[in-house]
Amino acid sequence: MFKRSQREKAYSIILFGSALTALIIILLIAGFIFKEGIPIFQKYGFWNVIFGNKWNPSNMIYGLWPMIIGTIYVTLGSLIIGVPLGVLTAIFLAELAPGRLVSTVIRPSIELLAGIPSVVYGLFGMTTIVPLIRSLTLRIPAYADDPALSSGYGILAGSIILSIMILPTVINIAEDAIRSVPPDFKEGSLALGATHWQTIYRVIVPAARSGIMAGVVLGMGRALGETMAIIMVAGNATIIPGSIFSSVRTLTGNVAIEIAYSSGEHTQALFATGIVLFIFIMIINSVALAFAKKEV
């Protein structure tokens, strides 16, 4: 039998090896993406690729700006819709909901939202959200005569679907942050004569602000990385949108749609798209980590 100190050392080595393996995998993925995508930036210029307004691989034009703008608009739209709903739900679960209701109805429902495949969200958007938006735009004279704005596919449809998809992330992290607020804060506020609701929005929520923001930022990362559902409802036009009803293509959608038939420079341009997306995700994760450390 091994001595206790030997077992402890072996466990430490195993855990260190697991962490090192994860780091190596990330570095290999990043290295491969950068290796394949950098040549496009070198040939056409970093700023020309990033801020180019036109994407036309058949003519060797690789402007990513329409996809960057489309990604930002859809992500911001999902946050505008999903964050208030998610945070309010988290407050309800942590402070107001009866225990039986949480354990038997709401919690399983949130877990189910997290487990639904993205293609199912896309189908729901195509069959429900898109027709509703189409019927709305057809009633607006300024949009009814423009097929590109009255199809129902676009920023609004993508934002609604993504807002539903990020709810589990925002709700779970925000609820944990609210529950982690020391009970003394709540008890002190109530002892001073504040109502329960005043205690929630003046004491508990401000105290949990960093954790809530970490949940919001991670939800943003979830929205940025979504592919299939957005492809199905966003319209995928490589244009700079002029309206919330405009069709857009995201960075992830750009890669998923064209990678199957790309070759040569076209493939390198898609890897360049991956580089931009990779940088976005790194920034978002860094911000979330900063908020989480601030909470601690």
C-alpha cells in the first residue's frame, strides 16, 4: 500500500496534469486558428479585413465589418431582452419564491431551457417568432414594401431567440450571487425599518452586483458563440443592418454557412473570422473573471 503522502502527491500530479491538458488543448486550438487565419490579415491588411464593408469571396473581397456589426447588434438585443427577465427571475427565486414552487416547477424548467438543443430553438424561431415579426412589419407602411425588412428574419428574431437561450446562464449565476450576500445585510436593513422589497433593491442587489454582472457577461459570451439557432432566424445577409428588422449574418454563422464549400483564401478568411470571434470571447471571459474576483 502507498503511504498517505505518496497518495496525496499522486493526486496532485493527476489534477495538475488535467489542468495542464486543458490549457494545452486551448493553446493548440488557438494556435491552429491563428496559423490558418493570419495570412489573410498579412495579405490584405488587418484594418481592411476588419472594417471592410463587403464580403464577396468569389472576388477575393473579405470584409468582416457586416458580420461584426451583425454579431454586436444581435448580442446587444438579446441582452436588452434577456438580462432584465433573467435578473428579475433570479431575485424571485432567491428571495420571494416558495421552496416547493422552486423545487418542483421553476428550477426544472430553467434546467430544461439549458438542455434544449439550439436547433430546436431555431425551429421555434422559424415557426413562431419569425411569422409574428413578419405580420408586424407588414402592418408598417415603411417596411411592408421592402421584402428585406418584412420577411421576419433579422436582428429582432435573432435577439429574441438568443435572449431565451441565455436565460439559464443569467438566472443561475445571478441567483447564486444574490444568495451569497451575507444574511446580516438583510437582517440589518429589516431591523432599520426597511420593507422586504426596499431591502432587495437597495441592499441585496447592490451587494450582489459584481456576481450579477459576471452572469450577464457570461450570458453575452453564450450569445456570441451561438450558431445554429441564429443561422435559422437571422436571415444571413452580409450587409450592414439599418433596422432591427434587417437581415444580418453573425461571425459564427459566417463560418458555419461557408466552411463546407470554401477553399484556399476563402478558408483562410473564415479562419480570420474565427480569430476575431476568439478575441471577442477572450475579452468577455476576462471581464467575467474580473467581476467574479471583485465579488470575492
